Amino acid sequence: MQLLKLVQSKVQVGVPLPWNVRNSEGSLLLARGHVIQDEQQLETLLDRGAYVDAEEVKALARAAAGGSAIMTPKLPPSLFELWEQAVTRLEALLKTAGQEPGFVDNIHALATDIAALIERDADIGIYTTVRQEKNKHFYYGYTHSVHTALMGTLMARRMGWPEDQILTLIKAALTMNITIVELQGRMAPQDTPVLDKQRAQIRNHPAAGAELLKKAGVADEEWLTAVAQHHERADGTGHPAGMTTPSPMAQALRMADVFMAKITPRIIRPALTTQEAARQMFREDKGGPMSMAIIKEFGIYPPGDFVKLKSGELAVVVRRSANANAPMVASVTDAGGHSIVSTVRRDTSDPTYAIAGTVADKSPLMRMPPERLYGLSLGA
């Protein structure tokens, strides 16, 4: 067996290996199809000494030349793609609510998948809510509902809600704006204040939404009540009824809804920073359990925040940690502010790489695929 030394340029993080990887003795280290999860794992493998059989490499080249189907296995969608798919699935469901059978079951299936996505990697979910510069305005209503479902889930889990109740909260978040979701898409790029006609529709949408959901087959009273009351406030200043005793689920839904709206950019106003949005929610809630749950889940610097390190590097937060002030980040520039070819992970609990503050200009991130920050293949 002739062994060829494996070099970094021949391996893609997040992509199944096209050949077996062996040590210098020829013993198998990793089987073909294994996926290298991140750059650190790849570096460790290469440091140990990794080799491939020359015959396997030649066979792959022959297959490529002949257009053989064994070339590259079809890859599953990345977590980022799954979040995008959740938005498009929701759009299809809400547009046909009450017109086709199976609406309740399909919403339940989507809610279950979203709960599983959050369980699988909540940090990537949070990243999608913080980094919204590329989102299309006409999808705003659908994206916002999915993001609210994520925030509500994190909040409810932090407060110890049972999973069946959390699933109901997700379904309420996905459907809370069912009668105005298209209007939201038209308003997001609007550069003028809300029109009177739009305001009336917005004010009445909780009750109208609950009624439409009933017609579409929803019989879960907790779900319907949360939708009908998700703009009510305990001080009586909410709408449409001005009631003072909204259900706990309606209150949680409103908190998640408002927080997500605050950190989402519109044409008429920029997004608030997550830090300022959290401060406002804390003041409004008087430090209650729901606002505290938001703060504890997002941390001081949530995934997606663009920060400057004391080293001078610019970085994107990618992972939360037990220390809200010291998340894991991926540096995208060197100490002099020059872009680097590959991101470098930094632990901000190290004083050398502590966070010095957030960066207001997000333009350097506009063309950067999030998969790169997480060490994933762009095709994965």
C-alpha cells in the first residue's frame, strides 16, 4: 500500500471524507464518509500524521473523470439551511390555513422540528436572530414568527416549563400573526409611519387570528388564548381588549415577540442592540422571571454579536459560555484590522482576548458565510 500524506487543503470541514484516512503504519484512523466537525479536530488529525491510500485517490480521480455517482455523497442541509427551511415551511402553511386539510398536524410537525433544532444547537438558532442584515423584508412576518418561537422556547425552558407546554407556545408563536403576516412583509420596507388602515388591522389581529385558527381546526384552548391575548398587558394598556389578566403563555409570547421585534432592522428604523433591547425588557418587566430568562439565555454578548477584542482583533460571537461576559468567538481580522483567510477561535475568558466592546459597523460581515464561522462546509 502506497500512502500519501494528507494535507489540509484536501479536507473540507463538515464534508464526508471521500477516502479512508490512515496513520503512517497504514492502520485505519477514520473511515470514508466520516465528517470532520471543526477546524480544531482537523488540525489534531493532521498533527498526528494522516495518510490516504494512493489507489483510493486514483480511483476517486477516475470516477470524477467519468462522472461517476460515487464522487461526493449528497450532503444533508446545514443547520442554517434548516432554519431557512422552517421559514419557508411556515409561509406555505399560513398561506393555505383553513383551505387544505392537515393544518393543525402540519403546524405541530413544524413546531416539533423547531424544538429539535433548538435542542441540537441553540447557539446557531440565536445567531440567526441576531444577524438579520441579509433577510428579505417581504419574509419579515414569517421569519419573525420563527424567531419568536425560538426565543419563547429558550425563555420557557429556562423557567422550567414542561415540554408539552413549550410545544404549545411554539405553535402559538408560529401562528400569532396569521392574519397580518403578509401586511408585515409589506410594512417592513415601508419608510413612512404606520397608516390608519394598517393600524386598525394590526390592533384587531389577535382576535382575528384566533378566530381563523379555530376555523382551520385548532381546538387547543391554551394555544388559541395565547394568540388572542398576546398583545394584552397586565397594566391594561394592551390590545384589543385592554385586559389585565392575560394568560402566562400569552405574556411569555408577548415578551418574546417584542424582544425579537426590537432587535430586527426595518427601513424606518435600525435594530436595537441585543444589550439595549434586554435593558428595555428588564425595565418593563421590573426584573421579572421572563426578562431575566431572556437575559440569561442571550448572555451579555449572544452568538452573532460583532465585537472587538483587547488584542485588537475583530470577532463574531459563536458560542455562549457559563460566563455571560466571556463567550467563545471567531476572529475575522488580525490585530491590525486586516481580514484573515480562515477564522480563529478565541476564548474571551483569556484576558488577552477579552471583549473590549461591540462593533457598530457590521458591513465586514455582509459577505461572510456563517458556516465559515462555525467551521462548517458551505455545502454542508
